[in-house]
Amino acid sequence: MFQYQGKTALVTGASAGIGAEFTRELAARGMNVILVARNEAAMNELADEVRGQHGVQTLVISVDLSQETAAAEVAEKVAAIDWEVDLLVNNAGFLTYGPFETNDPAEERKEILVNVAALVAMTHEFLPGMLARKNGGVINVASIAAFQAIPYMAIYAATKAFVVSFSIGLYQECRKRNVHILGLCPGTTSTEIFARGGANILQFDPAPRKVDQVVATALKAFERKRCLAVDGWKNRLMSYGAKLAPRELSAWFAGKMARPKT
């Protein structure tokens, strides 16, 4: 089993939602935590909280992961204090919502950069060290949106499909080298990402999952060395249905749920 105590985790999107909960839970297990996001004030407050409660060390790095140099900047700041990252949680995410024709192309590009390019770049920065030490892990936060195309969230779903495929591929590359890769697929969860993207969370699920439930699912699957984890029985059922149904049918059904209400 992965040993948390005294090791170091790096969590992107750490200022709120699932990332903040990962920070709290990993600190509770004795890990020092590097918090990465844009909202420095929120991260400083959270860092103070976990240091006070658990006596761990923290490092706050404020960076915009949609910038091409962001991952290298993070790695440079980690190296400057001579820390090694033992667990990387690629959680940062971005969502655009609405008809493709009316969405802002600049925002869609940012969505691809954060959800795909930054995740790959962060993994490139920290996975080689884990492999050299023959110890470590990466948790990539995807979504059940990965399992079917979703009208009105077409780019988001496509980026999350990438994350799932990427995670499973790396899992097979690393599984015999004592470095574990997990793709985590939450469903609708009580976080800010829907509101930031302009979507009504209750439209997708009147009873969204809580962030502590999602993180508990992730760490349980990580410890069991699973390559993929879907949070919640309803979401598992939906993911199975999406895999079994013809692609066009699953996309039609997803579009019925996601269509903007007027």
C-alpha cells in the first residue's frame, strides 16, 4: 500500500472543490502538500488550516495553468526548496457550456490547455522522478463525461476522454515499476466548475455528490491499484450504459440532459 506519512503531494486546482478536499485528506494522512491554483488567497487560507490541524509543511504556488510555461514554473519552484513530489493530483479543470457556435473560442482553447496540455506537462515534470525512485503515484481527475460525447459540453467531454485514455495508457507503462496511475471519474459534484461554466448543476443531477465522497473513492481505488475509478453507484451505472449503447444514442441522451434551459 502507498505510504502517505512524511511524503509530499502536489495538488492542482487546490483552492476549492475536489482539489481542496484532496489537500485536506492528504494532509490528514501526514503528507506535506504543494497547492497549485490561481487563487493565492484561498490557497494560503487552506494551507494555514492544514498546517495548524496536522502539522504538515505546505507550499503555495499561484499560477495560471493555461499558460504554456506553467508546469515548468511549478517544477522550478518545487526544486528550489529541494522537495520531491511523491503523489501528483492533476485536478485542475475548466468547463465551457452552451452551443458550440456561440461559445468563446478563447475560452475553449483555455479549456483544452488546462484539461489536457497542463495535465500532460505536469505529469512530464514529476513522473520521471517517481519512476527513477521506483515509488509514487499520479491521480488524474477526469469525469464520467469521458464515456460519451455530450452536446453543449462537447469540448469538455472530449478533454476528459483524453484524460481517461492517457491514464490507462500510463497505468500499463508504470504498473510494474511501483508507480501507480489512477484515472478518477466523478459525476456531478458540488463544486464551482459548473457555475463558472454557466451551467446549472441541478440540471444534471438533483443530488450531486459531495467532494469528500469523491476523494474517498479516489484514495480507496488508488490504494487498491485500480487504473480507473468512477465515483458513486449512479455514475457507475451511467458509465456502463454509455459503454454499451451505440455512440449516437448515448450522445442523444446526454444532449437531452445537457441542453440549455430557456
